[in-house]
Amino acid sequence: MAERFWGYYRGRDASPKGEFVLLLNSKGSSSCRRFDARSGKKLSLEKTRAVPFEITFQEMHRELQELPNPPGVVRVVDIEYCLPSDVLAHLQRNAGISLSHSSKHAAKQSTVGKVGMLYGVDAFINHALSVADVDYKSRAAARRLSESPPKCDEAVLVRSLYQLIEANWDRSRGRSKEIWRWCAMPDIAEYNTSPEKTLEKAIVNENCGYVNQIPAASGLLQNCEERHICIDLGYTRGKGWHELIELKAGENCDTPLSAAFQILGYGLLYCFARLQKYDLNVPYQTGVLAAKRIDLKVLGPRYMYVDYRLGWLGEALERGLILFCREKFGSELEMHFSFEAFPADFKWPGTDPRDLPRYLQERSVYVWHGS
């Protein structure tokens, strides 16, 4: 009796999309996992006890075009939400699906706003943290998770978020010459009074070594610019050591929970550029894309943190990123995460811009008590 069976299901309605199906026997039970044949995203999962898939999913089994197993070991944990790009490409080739056609399909979807490099990430985070009813970006979610941290595997969390990003790529070469640029962009429109934007611009105008507005997804998809996906601040700690910072300011700024997953998404876009460097038009041999260490940081005033206890999240993301980079990059790249705060007397608006270099120098890791 087979342990696993990979197949291609074309569909009874002659749909050009189709599905890839994995039938699996394991520990006396069986399961059927179905994935979109173009994007690789999981569509459904069915499980049964004590009955092999040859019986439980007999009708589906008969209708599948058998495909050779992907090379290597494909772990169930690695396909929990979507197929890794190498597995997807293997199945598409053996099913006779044109990769270029797949790219066109993805690009067409992007024009109607259904695809972006971070498409599906918010929904996944809500599901993983069990806060879909209030949304992880809300203050209610941050308060709930401060009182009752969720049980989730940080390694699976980070890996799955990366796989979602990877599955959104339409395999185009990339069109932006500005992506992952590392320079100061000091200009700001007079009408823009956002506390975070004015603070960001004030920091780079003080010429204290910071850069800003680092594009992380610009031009990666056909017909989808995504110029708005930018990292607020970047800072070079030493040779090959850079910080990517999500900056928060103002009385009504986002929660640390929301900010943490925002910079995590950008950090995983960085990993994507590194891992796909030979297929993308990115300057991977120099600058930030040649880094040995990347630190992802949330930086804001101390009052942003006081209503919450999210130390567990900082520790989880730190562990998850270390494991992910060890798995994907070996010794070529390490990535870390931390929450940081300005000194207690910092306030924006209300701080003299000339004092910003001192405040930046004195920023430190925020420590939650009782977290």
C-alpha cells in the first residue's frame, strides 16, 4: 500500500486551472490535500481515521493523473499553507503546465488587486494567532494576546509566511532599479503632517547615518507596482550588518503587535530577494543584499508599549527567524528581531530635531515586565 500519491486533477469542467492533490497514508490514518495548480496555495484538507486513501478517496484517486514524487523529502509541515516553489515547479513541469502561462495568469490576477507579494499574509496571521474576529492590527487583538499568548510554532509561522510570499511571485524578472536602494530620501510634501513620516524625514535630514523609504517589493510583479511597500528606516551597524526599522510615532500609532508583523513581512521580502537573486533583477552582490546580518526592529516611544505585554512575541519571532535563516542560508545570513524604544523623555511631535541623533543613539531594547 502506497504511503503517498501525488496527482494532477484537471477538473470535470475542463477548467484550465486544475489542482495538485497529495493523498497520504500515515499512522493508520489518511488525508487528501488539494492545491491550486497555478499558485500552489492550499485549497482544502480532508482527513479520515483507520482507512487508507485508496478506499476513502477512491473516486478522487481514479481521476488523478499520477505525477512523480518531488525530489527530496516534502514534509507535511512545509506544505501546510502552500507548496514550496521548487515542489510547485516540479509538479507543473510533469503535469505539462507552462510556467510562462502560470506567470501570465498571476499577472492578470494582480491587475484586479487580488495578488501582491504580501497577499494572504494578513489572513494567515489572523488565523495563526486566533484573532480573526478582531484582526491582529487592532488594539483589541494586542490586548487579548497580551493576556493570553497563543500556542503556535514560531518556526512554522515564519516558514509559512515566507511560503505565502514566494507563492505570490509571478516569476517575472523584476522591473525596478530602485528596489533595496540604500540612501536618504529627505524630501516631504508640505501637506504631509503624519507623525511617523515627519519623524522619519527629520531623522534623515539630521545626517546621522540613517536611510529611509527602502523599497522591498517594487516591480517584482508584472502590472503591480507596490511602491508603497517600503521600510521606514535603515541603519548600518558595521560591515555587512544592517538594521531594518519599522518606525512608530504619535499618540495614535499602531500597536507593537501590528508593527512587528509589518517589519517581519518586509524582512521576509528581503529573504525572498536573496533566495531568488539569480532570477530577479536585484543588486545582490553589493549593498544591503550582500549583508551577513540583518536586524529587524520596531522602534517607537515608550508609551506605545505600556498597555501591552508582548515579550513572548519578540522571543518567538527571534527564534523563528534564527531557525528559518539557518535552514535557508546556512552561515551566509543571520536575522534577528527586537522591540526598541526611544528614551523616556522622547516625544514626537515635541522634540527638537537637533536632539534626534542623541535619542537614536540612546534607543534600547524594550523589556516588558510580567510578560
